[in-house]
Amino acid sequence: MTKRVPYKSVLVASALLTLTAFTDSAWADWRDQIAPSDVERLAHLNDARGDALAQARARGGKGDYRAIENILGPEAHAVPEQALTGNWRCRQIKLGGLSGYYVFDWFNCRISKAGGGIWFEKNGTQRMAGYLYPQEGMWVYLGAQSAKGEPLHRYSGRAASAGGEINPDDQVGVLVGIGDNHLRLDLPSPGTQESDFDTIELTR
């Protein structure tokens, strides 16, 4: 079964999520946007992943379980910005919640420079998009999901607490490397409550 490996990026993020230790401009922008509830989601990423994996093992699900082992098994490593941009094949895996697990088919993703930052976008029946923010070679994702045919939703984050529109599809996560041209985007406690933990595999 999948072993639970050290998650350096999340340990680093958890230590910094008091929102007092960010000094460079990219993280200042991140701090200004994130909602307090999403800080909590990131800080408990490891716990959410462990609980969801236990459900997947106990309850079974749909798709090849070996994909979960191949994605969540490798230890995370840093990814430089120049290795991110371009087109990717990606697939989504949902763990826990309504079913033990669900491994989706492959879709197209793209990471590009846009709006002064690094923009991630996934196509398919469940679309998602948002900005990636650097932290020691790894990346925090602030984005939102939307259904096929809808306009892309935007991360509402802290704007909602200031009277902005609340987006129930808000997502937060951490993007890490798990091999050459092989990435993983982990999304703890998805707001849609279909699952308890989502991960996106990216390869090319």
C-alpha cells in the first residue's frame, strides 16, 4: 500500500502559515489574498491526505489504485519555475468522501506566465484554474474549479470577507515535483465535499 512519506513543502508552509514570516513580494501577494479558513486547509494537508488514503484502502473505488501509489508514494522535491511552463497531461484523483477513491481519465493542463504570475489551468469536465506562488522551489496554488461550459471561476479568498462574492469552489493546494517532468498538485479538503482530498498528476 501507499506509504506516507515526509512532505517537506507542507512542513515548510505550515511553519510559515502564521502569515508573519513572508518577506518577498510574491508571498506578500499570497498573504493578502488567502482566506483564514484556507490557511487552515493548507496547514492540515498531511492529516487530510492520511485520512483520505485510509478511506481509499478500506472502501475501494473506481479506477486503477496503483495510480494512487505511483503519485502519492514518491517523496516531494522542489521544482524550478523554468520547469513548470508549457503543456501537460494531467488526471485528477479523488480520495475519501462520497467514495473511497476515483481515478479520472487524462486531460490537458497548461502552466503559463500571465498577469504577472504563474497561471495553472486544467481542462476537462471539472475545470480548474488559479495562480501558483513560490516557496523554496515548491508552489502554493490559489484557484477555483468550475464545470465544463461555465466561465472559469476565480479564487475569492480574502475578498469574500471584505464583502466580495463567496466562491464555494475555491481551492488551495501545494504543487511539488515527484520525478522528471512529473508533478503532483495536492488539494486538501475540497470545498465541494465530493471528496476529502484531491490530487492532480501532471506529466509530459
